[in-house]
Amino acid sequence: MTALRPERESAPYGGEAAYGGAESFEAEAFEPGAPFGDTAEPQQWAAQQAPQYIQGEWYGQQQPYARPSFEPYEAYEPRPQAPSAGPQSPYDGLYEVYEGAGVHGGASPDTAQEHPPIDEETVALRVEEARRIAAEAEPIPAPPAPGGRAARRKAARRHGRHGGSPGAHGASGGAQGPEEALGADGSISPRSRIEARRAARARKPSAGVIASRAIGEVFITTGVVMLLFVTYQLWWSNIRAHQQAGREATSLQEEWKSGKRAPGAFEPGQGFAILHIPKLDVVVPIAEGISKSKVLDRGMVGHYDENSIKTAMPEDKTGNFGIAGHRNTHGEPFRYINRLKPGDPIVVETQDKYYVYDMASILPVTPPANVSVLNAVPPGSGFTGPGRYITLTTCTPEFTSKYRMIVWGKMVEERPRSEGKPDALVQ
């Protein structure tokens, strides 16, 4: 016979007295003032009130008794049933009534499941009962995340498969993904698919935004290219032109000293003289022709030859020596010729002589097609007859080629190199 479990020792009524004979029941349950008194039938009253008695309604606020804790009577010694022809007293049938109503646990399915029958043949550890207690001690799993199966999977990946809370992500400062939403309490809750799609569409730029970005990038790229081009034209082209013009001038002077070059006809692009404008601090080679790539863009000034409009040479006894140069970029040798005043010297240096001209007049603006300014006696220059003249031509206004500016000069001195430099270059 097995020993009693500890909790049975602490039963409210203790031992067999809770299910004992009529004496125990009469002494414990039916004190004076019982509900049915001395006149009601105990069996009829118990059958009517047993369900309320089980649910704890009868012994609630009206009766001082607490709800008893009934245990399965299988653990106790079975009560001997004395044969009887019928109830000998009014309380003899109460046991069967309460037993049929489920008070004694043996007929109650819930009680039978809570306390399975005890094996009386062994005293080993009760494995099933230990498993039941361990299962009851496991934490209740959290309810599934709202938003459908996909949202629950994403929530599981976000919070980990073994636990974690949305608040942990918020505390760590992680960014909210498209499936997360910030709640009123500051916690992050998963979004539904529709909410995630709406949020994604809201974050996606519209066609107008994309077009404006593309146009902006084009403008920025164009601006950068233009800036680089302007930098090249205004700064780098001048540096390169000055270097090329300086090398050409040095080469001319070395050849003149060595006597390798003799005066005569010159090839297009070939340097043959040096122009000096002391007031503007200009020293630049003069090449044959007005080719933009071969002469003007290399920082030199070009002589109007037979391939353009043939003009006289400095050594000719009469005629107009016409030359052209850039006003802006590529060395810009004629940048400030508008500052010349009548009487300012203009000197042309050749291998044998110096030719000195005095500035005579200026034509600020004229059309590019006005080639009459290169005539032997140019109109508007103030000259009245043939002579030895010089004409400087350049573009105007600055940084454009819409019009031309013309400066005229008249030869006042022809000085051999053997006599030294003229006074205009010595001062």
C-alpha cells in the first residue's frame, strides 16, 4: 500500500473524516442553522444544491464555510458499504448524491485528468506527474504577430527566433525597416503588407522628381564643363601662348645674331619680325599670315599676306603694313590697344632695322567686312596721301568677335640695328 501524498495531509477536513460516516458529515456540514433545517429532505436538497455547492456559490457570502478542497477518494481506503435495505436515517443517502454530482472527484472528468490514478504497485518517481509540472512551468508563448504570415516571419527574423522584444531594437538605435511602425508608446510594431507597400510608395520618388534630378545633373555637368572651358580660355590658353610666343621670339633673335636668316619672302606661319608696344609692355613675334591655329592662337600677331588681303611690308617705301592679333585669350597681345594715344610709339624690329611708328588715330568699332581700313591710304585714318603706315586690327567688344577695332600709325623713323636700339625702346 502506497504512502499518502503530502498535499493530502493538508486537506481541510483531513483523512477519512471528510468522507466518513454519517456522524462525520453530520458533525462537519450540518450545524444548527443548515439551509434545510430539520424538516427538508436531505437527499432532495443535496441533489438540487450540489452543482452550486461545487461551483462555490452556496458557500459564498451567506455561509461562513470556505469551499472545501475535495481530493479523489481513490487514494483513501474505500469506505465499506454496509448492506442496507434502505436509508436508516435522513443523511444516509447524501454520499451517493454528492458522488453522482461530482463532489468526490471520482466521477468528475476534470478532477480525474488533474490527478491520474496512482499505481499502487510501485514507489518509483512519478515521471508523468513531473512532466506535467514541468510543462505547466514553461512560459506562455507570445501571441502571433499581426499582419499575416509574411509579417510574422519578418518579425521573427527581426527579433530573433529565440526571443527578443521590439523595444530592444528601438533601444539599440536600429533603423526602422519597411515592415516596422513606431507605436504611441515608442515601441516598434510590425506593419501589415498594405502599410509596408504604402510606405515604400511614399518613399519612392515620383517621375517629376526623377526628371528634375536628371535635368539638374545635366545642368551641373554643363556648368562644370563650361567652367573648365572658360578656365582654359582665360587662363591656360594665355600661359601656353606666352610660352610659344616667347620661344619664337628667342629663336628669331638667335638666328639674327648668327646670320642664318636673310630677309625676303616668308612661309605662312613663319616668324620674321618682333612687335614692340612700350606703353603696353608688349613684345610679340610677327608671323606671316593670319591663320588662327598656326599664328594667332600661338600668341603671335599675323601679317595680312596674299592669302588674305595683301598689305605692304615694313621695308616698302610706301604702303600700309597691316597686322592682326587676339584681344582676349591666347596671349591677348592687343588686349589694351584702345589705351594708346596719338604719338605713342609702335616699333617693328627686323633682322636688319628698327621701324618706329607713332600712333595716329583709332577707329573704335567697325564691321568685320570693312577691309578698306587696310588700304594704302585708309579712309577715316586722317591720312591725306600715300605714305608708310601701320594698321593694328583686333576684335571688340572684349570676349566677342562681333566688331573690329582699328588703330593706325605713321612711320617716323627707320633705324639700322648697327646704330643700336631706338629711343622708344631705350627709355
